[in-house]
Amino acid sequence: MSANPTDRSFLRMALGHPAFVTGFVLSAFFVILALVSFAWTPFDPTKLDIASKLKTPSLDHWFGKDHFGRDMFSMIMVGARVSIAVAFVAVGVGMLLGVPLGLYAAAHRGSLIDEFIMRGNDLVFAFPSLLLAIMITAVFGPGAVNAIIAIGIFNIPVFARLARGAALSLWTRDYILAARVAGKGRARISAEHILPNIANLLIVQGTIQFSLAILAEAALAYVGLGAQPPLPSWGRMLADAQTLISLAPHMALFPGFAIIITVLGLNLMGDGLRDLFDPKLRRGRG
């Protein structure tokens, strides 16, 4: 069975899109680091060695050691696992709950339930995302699970509003009217006709929200409300380094670069996907 020419065309355009390729490579690098950390790290990231604390980067310890003598590269690897896992689950929660809400609201436009859903979205958006996350984790306690809940809650209205807006523009299309005439219900139309046509938009937004979730997780960990010791976290590594920058700048540089590169990669990949999913651009490159 031969491959779909459309799939081949999309792959060819993707490989020829500099932003997408750069973003994919940067993002994939840290995903690979996170996956490898489950089976192997150069050193135990939780092992203390006070005698060699603040050791600068060397051939043995590529990123040096922190103020407790822990290997920084091993901590970066495990920190990548934590950040990616928290962001992935949080965005997944936001998408799985937000998209159905948005589709339901669009299918019942102007109804009381539509108004209730949208005003609920406005209520969540009234609070800055980081403040909302801090409030939730402060009430229920610090930890990776509560960080996921906090970040996930903020993502729900993002995807609900996006799905509703995109779906509303489709409900007046001829093929949707034909489906209604054929006797299909609103839920079935949303699942079979609306969702597949807005999936590209949701994927692009999911990539952007993924990068924002990594930043949110790092911010929560920085103030002590994210993943707790002994589990390494990029945000907490920055918090530990803030008073030692003059003595050991590597403690701040490497986790800081890890966050910057990961977020940059995801944003570039999101921009690339947005371009690749644009029908006008696809026709121009096809």
C-alpha cells in the first residue's frame, strides 16, 4: 500500500520549513533527554557530595556541580522529565476538558449553557495564570500533581474559547446544514464534522500552550510550589542559584538555558505548524 501523496507533500514542506525544523530539533533534544533519564543519568542527581560543591564544568561533570555537590547535567535531565511531564498532562487536561466545552457552547449558541460556559471562562481569565496557579497550590499544597491541576485549570478556558470561536464559523457551512437535514444531532455533527476541521488549529495552540506550561511549572517550582525535593526541577535549580550567581554562575546558566531553549523550540515549532496548516501557504509550496 503506497503512502498518501498528501502526507508526503506535508512532510516535504515541513522539512523545508526552517522554523519548524529548528523548533522540532530543539524540542526533540530535551524530550530525548527526559526519556533517557528514566533509564540512565551520568550520576545520581540526588547524591550529595559537599566536598566538591560548586565545582565548575569539567570533562567529568559537563555542567559542573551545585551547592550540594550534585551533578548539574543529571539534574537537568531529570528536570526535563518533570517539566515536560507536568506541561504535557496539564495541556492535555485543558484540551480534553476545554474542547468539548467549547464545542458544546458553539452547538448551543445563545443558550443559557453557552452563556454559563463563556462567563466561567471570563472568570478564570480574570486572574493572571501564575497567580491562579499560586493560589491553587497554596491552598492544596506544593507538588507536581497540584501544579498540573493549577496549570490545567487555566488551559481549560483557553481551549474552550478557541474551540467555540472556530466551531461557530463552521456551523453556517453548507455541509453542516446538510448534516442537520440528514438528521444528525448536534453532538454527532460536532464530533464528525466540526472537530476534524478545527484539529489543526487546536494542535498549533496546544504547542504554544505547552511552552507556556513549561514556563508556569518553572515559575511555580521557583517559588517552591512545584515538584518537591529530592526531585530536581529547573525552576527550583534557578531559585537555588540566585544567591550564588557570583560564586557559581553555571548553577543559573544551565537550567536557565534549558528553559529558554525548550520554550523557544516549542514556539518555533508552533509557528511552523501554523504556517504549514495554512491552506494558502500549502498551495504556494505544493
